Amino acid sequence: MNFCNECGGTVHLTIPPGDNLPRHVCEVCATIHYLNPKLVVGCVVEWGDRILLCRRSIQPRYGLWTVPAGFMENGETTREAAVRETQEEARARVELDAPYALISVPHINQVHLFYRARLLEASFSPGLETLETKLFAEEMVPWHDIAFQTVALCLRAFFSDRRAGHFRFHEAALPPVTDRRSQPAGG
Amino acid sequence: MNFCNECGGTVHLTIPPGDNLPRHVCEVCATIHYLNPKLVVGCVVEWGDRILLCRRSIQPRYGLWTVPAGFMENGETTREAAVRETQEEARARVELDAPYALISVPHINQVHLFYRARLLEASFSPGLETLETKLFAEEMVPWHDIAFQTVALCLRAFFSDRRAGHFRFHEAALPPVTDRRSQPAGG
């Protein structure tokens, strides 16, 4: 951040009075510009014993598989975000169940929230950010081609809970990245 | 938003190619500026059968009571945010239990997340944003002077669950505001 988006003045990093972190503060109008983590919201969509995955047509992770998910927008609830992303990425209508997993990804300033969901009808197709949409039984999930570490973590928990016959809410935080494939990013 | 914080150019609202919502786009460098909801994270802190509340020394809701909570910062996990806010607002050290409530507040572009937590020792005092810190038994909670609707919702669920002997994860969304007192805002 170089300029104030209110007045166009130059910003500089300084710790405002009463604060304890450096913020971008405008040298002209004194507006303090806070930067905060973003929420990525999506869902694990079931149809019978299979789940719906989307193969990404955009970067990051072009060509890899994910669940429908994306950045939450202003003015919507987390549920509305999950339903909208599923409609946009998989052209699918879903009924959401409970929140299922909340995963902090601090090195990229994101928090990922996944619901469980059910397809309302056997109808889905690729949206603009998707190459391919497909239902997978557990044993067919392309584990080596899952786009994001948070999605893999969520799906492993999902199948484990399903085998155990009991879904519980999961919370986790990802450690810093060590290699390209394991790096998460907003869907 | 009037100016690009990357190059200082003028921004205008337009729907970028492949998008379906108007965004602030820079007329000079073409950067798209996305605005997304912010996470407010805090906790319901227990000490024996009482809970710790803070009376606010800042606006909004000066003088009203809340649980320790505030905007999540870049680079931290949701757990770290809850622990930090409790340290900052109540000078208290806590051990977090499970996530307890997730409440969307779409009309102010926020999502509030509350954990359950326990004080590690009977030591707390007002931080910079707090006039007073105090332990309350359920029957002493100042329900008419709770600062935010999300906090009241979370506390009512907490005491109800505690009486039932079972804490479950709660998810909700607030409807739009109708009067001043019911309006939530970031703690």
C-alpha cells in the first residue's frame, strides 16, 4: 500500500496512538488503513456416497481439484457465500448442513470455512473458474491433485468422520509453507 | 474508495471481465480492489461459575459491556486473535476451549467468532479499550447493557448450554438493524 484510497495522499507505516502494530496511515488526511484476513467459504457437497469436486480453470492451482469455495463478499452471510460459490463454480444448487471445518492460514492472511452440503438434484457443470465438475467416491478422490492443503485436510476429516458415523466440527491452523504443492491460497 | 492505494490513480466502480459484482478498479494501473468482510474474534471467559466481561472505554458502545473480542489481524490464527484480544482488553491470560459461536453480521460486513475459554489465574484488569473488568454470575449479567447483539446471542446460548450440561457449536446470522441499541459492530 502506497497511497490513501480516501484522499490519494501518501501513506507511511507507523504505530498509531493506542495501537501496538504498524499501520498504513495517510500523511494528508490521517486515515488509518487496516489490513485484515479474508474469509474463504465453501462446502463439501454430497450426492449419495460421492462428493462433488471442481477442477480449477484459473490460477493459483490451475488444473487441480477443489471443493466449491471462494472469497466471501461484503453484504452476505457465510451460508450465502457457500451457496453462491457452489452455484458459480459448479452450477449446482445445494442445501447446506452444519459448518464443518474452520482452518486458519495465517501466512496468507486467510481463514477457510467449509460447510457440509447436499446436492438438490443431479445437475452440475463447470462455471467460469472451473474446467470440469465430477462426483467422486472416496476411493477415487485424486489426493495428489487436490489444489489446496485446507481442502485436503477438510476432505480427509470428512471421510474419516463418515466412516465413524459421526460428523464433528473441526478447527485447525496450517503451518507455514514448505513446498509449492502444499501451499494454500484463496479458491 | 476514491483512489488506488497502489499507484494513487483514480478508481471507478465497474464489473471486471468474468466477475458479476461492481469492483473499484484503478483507471491507471487496472488494479482491482476487492472489499471483503472482516472477522471479529473473541471468547467467553470462565472462572468457576462466573464469566469475565469488559466495559468499553471506546466507541462504538462506550460504557457498555462485552466479552473480550476484536478484529483479527493479518498473520495470526483465529485462536491467537482470541487470546491476544483477551490479553489486550482484560489483561487476562486464558486457555481456549473449542470454537463456540460463528455469527454473520452482513449489514456491517463482519463475521464474529467466539471461543469458550478459561482464565488461567484470577488476574485481570482493564486494558486501554476497557473501563472496567468484572466477573459475573449468570443472574448478575447486565443484559440491558450488553454492547453488541452478537455478544448477547452468544452469552444466552452459553448459559443455556451450560444449564443443559452440553456445549454445542452455534451458527447464526443477524438480521438488519432496526434500532440503535441492537446494532452490532466490531469490538
